Amino acid sequence: MELRQLTVLGHEIRASVRPGTEPGPPLLLCNGIGASLDLLQPFVDALDPRIGVVRFDVPGVGGSPNPKLPYNFALLTVGVGAMMTQLGYDEYDVLGISWGGGLAQQIAFQQPRRCRRLVLVSTATGSIMVPAPPSVLRKMVTPQRYRDADYAVQVAAELYGGQMRDRPDDVRRLMHAHSRVGSRRGYLLQLLAGAGWSSLPGLPFVRQPTLILAGDDDPIIPLVNARIMERLIPRARLHVYADGHLGLVTSADTLAPLVADFLRPGGEAL
């Protein structure tokens, strides 16, 4: 794994590249709101080493300084394309989790010739979706869970569900031991980037084979949202796993092989 500091459209971006041991498009990971690229390390470690992986911190998060101006998903997609070009990749697969799933959908819309396959994890269709309960949404709008480990443990069961219900203290290791915290302004700008955005009208026009992964106990993104996306995306397949919102990390040993199988030639037919 190689950490890089890149200048993309005038902004400094922290990126991580794990080259694959075999030729082929890398997997670009788009993280959830407020989360640095470090959070997905357990998934990367569990993913087939033949597949290359690219991760990055969006402006204002982790090791990427605050952006000079607010941005939206469309503008961020332009930056992602420029970043991947700078890294030498013309074609890539994209995996987005939670907020990053919205960005991943925008990349699929906006870069149909570069985005080969799409993996959507613990995510939905943006502002038009079946929402989480108000008590969960109130805790989502603040970055406190990334800044205060004790608070993160306190709300882990209610926010993330799944394994966090029985082992909420694990959130200290997952979200605080190695992850780098961004600024409050960076968090706010991420919230604003998705404000009013919806993928719902465009989903029937998604060209890419799409794997949708959703937990059966996800308080943040109710499971019905994944079923809606499966029905609307022409070449989509849904896999429901027994875990919560952080299942890509907490169930990495079982989900990483599913993703790897999907990314292999012919994998969309599995």
C-alpha cells in the first residue's frame, strides 16, 4: 500500500493505492460521511490481492485539507476522474458505502465509459428515500461520533445496528484507533454536497452491472431502500447480509469474497 498526496483541481487530496497482483481495473472505494480512508482497511485486507484498490479522503476529511469552496457530487466526480487519470487508470470499478454510495452512483451516471462495475453498500437514493428514524438522523448530523470515542460507543448500537448491538466498544477500534478525523467544516460540506441530490430518476439508466449489499439491521439506511434500487437498476443483484451499517468492515471476511467474485469476468451473472 502506498499513501500519496495529490493535487487535484487545485486541491490537496490524500490517497492510498494498493496495486493488484494481476492486471485489471482497480476498485475505487468511496467512504461514508466523515470517515477517512483508514476506516475501510479491514475490507481492503480481506479483499483478493489480485484486485488493486484506490482509496481517498474527500476534501476536509482525514488527510485532505478543507476545500476552498463548497462542492456537490457532480463536481466531486470530476475531481475523482482527474485523480484516477493522474494515478494512471482509465477504467475502474467503484464501491461506495453510505454517503459514498451516493458519490458512486454519480460516478456511474457521469463516467459510464470509465466506471466498469458498481458496488453499492449500506446506501440509498439520496434525498428521496425511506429515511432513518428521527432519533438516528439527529445523531448523524454531527461529527461528534468521530471526535469523541466515548460518545461513539454510547450511540453505536442505535446508529449502526448489527454486531455493534452486542459489541459497541468495537467502535473505538474501528473508528478511532487508526482513522484520521477531519474538520467540522469538512463534515458540514459533505452534508451539503448531498443536499437535494437524488439518484432515483436516473437509476433505470445505469449501464453498469451492479451489486447491492445491505444489512438486515441497518438503522441508518432501512433495507427497503436497497430493494428499491435493485428493482430500478436494470443489471442489479441484491445480497442481504446479517449485520448492520458497518457490515463492510465488521463482516469483511464474508463480504470481501462476494465483492471479489462480482468483479471477476462474468461475475455479474453470479
